[in-house]
Amino acid sequence: MASRLEKKCKECGLKMTGPRKVILRVLSKSGDHPDVEQLCRRVRKCDPGIGVATVYRTVRLFEEKGIVNKHTFGDGRARFEETGGEHHDHLIDLKSGKIIEFTSREIEKLQEAIARKHGYKLVGHKLDLYCVLRKKK
Amino acid sequence: MASRLEKKCKECGLKMTGPRKVILRVLSKSGDHPDVEQLCRRVRKCDPGIGVATVYRTVRLFEEKGIVNKHTFGDGRARFEETGGEHHDHLIDLKSGKIIEFTSREIEKLQEAIARKHGYKLVGHKLDLYCVLRKKK
DNA sequence: GTACATGCAAATCCTTTGCTTTGCG
DNA sequence: CGCAAAGCAAAGGATTTGCATGTAC
């Protein structure tokens, strides 16, 4: 039963190995933005033999193929999420580290306009909002 | 002849040492977004004795004091620029690596509105546009 | 069968730290 | 002078890579 993501991999000409299937499943089930260490832990619950190097190699490969998105928020490590149908940006709660996803068609239109104004075509963007809870007074 | 930045440092209670003066001068003269390695090279043209550790410690300190801004674009390393009077975002030319700065009051207003809608107060943001030159046809 | 994927460990890259020496205030 | 800063080298953390072995197609 090849999942949607597995199909996508095949289309990209990727060999569907055991570790890759597990990593794909974990990614698609993760509602958050796990880093490699977290991915490893989750992946190893399915198959304890999977090594870090494989996870690194796999997410990198997936990123090149557009299957996952890589993020680098403030801290030093990379985080990953499945490339969903919808693009979205991130609001980061600086106190708790919680991440909220959002989209803004208006902002995106403005971005395109800015790129065009400088003679460029927008091919991607990254918008992170760093926030703290509003004090209710 | 204490420069504007040096005054700012004194206000923050920072001891004005030789290395710090040099690093400040290099930062204020840099129109680009140098990483630590580049900073080191530039700084050592003035004073070859300055060590990497000092550069790292200094930029980190400056960042905490709000004297410089730290950026992490796609690649693994941090880049720095003097905190100018005006905040700005970045348009990155994916082919050449060139970085263009821009601001958009409209986008920023929208960002604040989004944060508010989620119950947050916006304290900072990061917006990078990844672009390629527009083909003229 | 063959080219590509994996596991492991060593290697790399960027950044931080420990400790002694130096120097600003 | 006293305490913070600098230099150097060693430590650390994340990610990559070399190599022998395993495996999807």
C-alpha cells in the first residue's frame, strides 16, 4: 500500500527502501517540526537499526526533491516538516518554543511585488514571526 | 575620536578594548553581511593578533546589546550586520548569492495583525525572499 | 547482478569554553 | 590594582563522509 508520499518518491526516481519508508511515515505523521534527533527517536521506534547518517542523508535528499521543507529557526539545528499542499509561515513563541503555522495571501502578494520591483522573480520565501504572549491588562 | 558605535558601546557599559574597536570599525564599514570568517580576515588586516574566539565573543555580545543583527540564511553559518537606524529584510539572489535589503511597512503591519490575531505580541521577525533574476522576454 | 542505500565511526565545520595572560578603567 | 577581555587550544554539537556490506529493482 504505497502512500501518497511513497508515490511521490517513486516519481522522483528514489529507491523505496525500508528506512525511507519509515522516515516518510514518521514525517507525515508529525504535526510538529522535528529536528534530526527527534526524527531519529521516532523512526527507531519502528526500526531501531536506523542510523543517524541515514536520517540526515534522507531528509537532505527529500528536501532536494521538495518532499520536505527544512527550517532553521533561532537555534543551531535544522527542523523538518512534510511539504504540505499549502505553503505556510511560522509564528514562534519565544517563551515556550511553540510554533504556530499561518498563511497570508496579502503578505505573499506584497512579496511578489517587491521582488518584481527589484527585477527578480520570487521562487521561495521564509517568514518567521518571533512573538511573546500578549499581556492582558 | 569615539565613533557613534563606540559611544553606543560605552552606554552599554562595555569596556572599549583594542579588538572591540577594530571589530566595530569593520562592522560599520561592511556594506554586506559577513560571516565570522570574513570578519576575522577583515579585522586581522588591522590587527593580525585578534583571535577567532574574540570575534565570536564580541559579535555575540554586540548582538545581545542590539549593536549588530545576526542572520542565518540557508547555509550553516551566522552572518552579521550593524544594526542600522532602519530595520530591513532581505532578498537573496539564489544564483549569485547577492543580498538586497528592503523594507515594507505594509508587510510589517500585516505581521503585527497576524500576531495579534493569535494572541501574541510581535517582538521580532525575519523575512527572506529567495529569488532569481527575471527573464526579460 | 549492479548501482545505489545503509551503518558505523571518523572527519568536518561552526561555535563555545577553560585557562592563563593581558590591559582597560 | 582588580576584574573583565583576549588568545590559544581543546571541547562541543550538528552534520557530512569514507568505506565495507546489504539490498531494491
